[in-house]
Amino acid sequence: MIEPDNLRDTKLALSNEAGAIPALGFGTLIPDPIATKNATGAALEAGFRALDTAERYRTEKEVGEAMQEVFKAGKVKREDVFVATKLWNTNHRPERVKPAFEASLKKLQLDYLDLYLIHTPFAFQPGEVQDPRDSSGNVIYDKGVTLLETWGALEKLVDEGKCKAIGLSDISLEKLKEIYEAATVKPAVVHVESHPYLPEWELLEFCKKNGIVFQAFAALGHSSQPRLPEDPVITSIAKRVNKTPAQVLLAWAVQRGTALLTTSKTPSRIKENFDISMLPEDAMKEISEGIKTRQRFNSVVQTGVPGFIPREK
Ligand SMILES: NC(=O)c1ccc[n+]([C@@H]2O[C@H](COP(=O)([O-])OP(=O)(O)OC[C@H]3O[C@@H](n4cnc5c(N)ncnc54)[C@H](OP(=O)(O)O)[C@@H]3O)[C@@H](O)[C@H]2O)c1
């Protein structure tokens, strides 16, 4: 049994005086728009103060509506919520960055963003089609722009004051180093898949050393196989500390110094996922060192095409 504590309120400082990001974050990659709006509202009611969306998820409008309802009801203030969204692959050309950013802001009904991420390091053919393909079905990449040029356009958004922090998503350590070394405004956040089956220790170490917040998505393994919440190490710790497997996984992520994103359409799980407490040191060690399974659930890092390996229910 562990005592209630304030692990859920953990915040991580951002570089470039951009404030701090709540470690416990709620993701809105939910295919159904009504479910997205309801889940976002429920997450704010449950206590989540960091939200993640993306142009590509097509959920910005619903996230915006849910936030407005909660703000108007006086329950939460805009400045108390950390809102992040992402630039899609078809908008990497520098002249497309600001219009894409402003379109996202408008859908979110906000006048500034806390964090803007480059969704993937892959540039796709610019245009309105989010998944451009040739006649053989292959993705059409854009060779006319580098990631550093796109980064430069994001730096301008920070200079203009409309965006507090900028970062990179689905990035390798090698590519991160390139941008980190060349950047004027250093990446404040790196947002990648991570959980005990994909701990990314080397990337985390680089981030910690260089003042970059590491934000882990799919913190519960996205309900994919092999199911992380059913891992025997996780279930035995959960029993021991009288918490659920999901709460153990989320606590592990926060205690090892990362921010995280979890998602649920289910109100009871949303509350459960906010109700985390510190794990004892031996449990932290068992998860970090005792779990040997290695599994990536999302292949987006390889091609820039979003895609969780299909869930087996
Ligand atoms: N940058 C990228 O390329 C990228 C890619 C993927 C995701 N993301 C971001 O990361 C966020 C989180 O990713 P994710 O959806 O994979 O998160 P996740 O939390 O690992 O997985 C969500 C799944 O876990 C289930 N779940 C949630 N809470 C649970 C609990 N307490 N017990 C048992 N099952 C539970 C949910 O089911 P129910 O909904 O049925 O409750 C849902 O099926 C996304 O929403 C998105 O914002 C970013």
C-alpha cells in the first residue's frame, strides 16, 4: 500500500524560459469527434493540465470546444492548461509553417500555444492532401526542404511570442543532435513513443543532460499486444502497492523523469490515470531492469506515416 502524494502534480521545467510542462498529459488521438470532446472535458475535470493534439489527428476543433466549455464554466483557466499541437508533414516548407500554426490556433480557439512540435522529421509533398501518394501507392516525400529549415520557421514563432516552446516528435537521437547543435532556440521537448518495452534510455539521458523534456507517448502501450498492463512484473507490483497496472506504468514514467501522454475514452479510466502515486525504489528498479521484452507499437518513426501496429482485442 502506498500513501497519496503529489506525484500527479509533477511539472518539468522547459528551456528558454518557457515555463513548465505538467508531467501527466492527456492525448487526444481518438478517432471519433464526439468521444474526443467528451474525453478532453473529462480529462480537464479529472485534473489533467496538459493536452496534446495535432493537425493530423483532426481533433483540434473538438479539443478547442471542450476547453472553451471548461474555461467558460470557470472551472479551469486558460493559463493553467498546457496545450500542445503539431505541424504536419505536408507543411514543412518554411512559408507553410505560420499559416499551419495559425490554422491550428484558430481551431483550438486559442491566442497562443504552449508547445508546437514538428510531428515527424519527414517532409511530405506540400499541399492539402495529408497523405500524398504516387500511382503505386508510395508516399511522395518533399526533398526541397530540410528539417533545419522547418525548425527555423518554428523559431520565428517563438520570437513572435505566439508559441512558448517548440519541439520535435518521432525523432531519432542522431537527428535530434543535429538540430540541437544547429538551433538558435533549442528544442524544449522531445515527444516519442516510450514505455517499459521501449525505454529509450540513451535518448532520455541526452535529453536530461541538455535540459530537454522527454515526453513519452503510448505510455500504456496503446492497448496493443503484447499488453503492457498485463506484464507479470507490472501486475505483481500493482497488487503489492494496491494500484492498477495503468497507474504503475504512469508512475514509473513520471518517476524516471519523463513527461507522458496517455489517452482514454472511458471516464473511469481517465480518473484512474490521474490518480497516481510514487512507487517504492525496488518497484522502479524491477520495471527498469527486470522487464526484458522490447516492442515498438508505432511505426511512424520509420516513414513518417502514422500507424500503430493494429490492436488485437
Ligand atoms: N507523435 C506521434 O507520432 C504520436 C503517435 C501516437 C500517439 N501520440 C500521442 O500520444 C497519446 C497517447 O498515446 P496512446 O493512445 O497510445 O496512449 P495509451 O494510454 O498508451 O493507450 C491508450 C489505450 O489504452 C487504454 N487505456 C487507457 N487507460 C487505461 C487504463 N487505466 N486501463 C486499461 N486501459 C487503458 C485506452 O482505452 P479506452 O480509450 O478504451 O479507455 C486506449 O485503448 C495520443 O493520444 C497522442 O496524443 C503521438
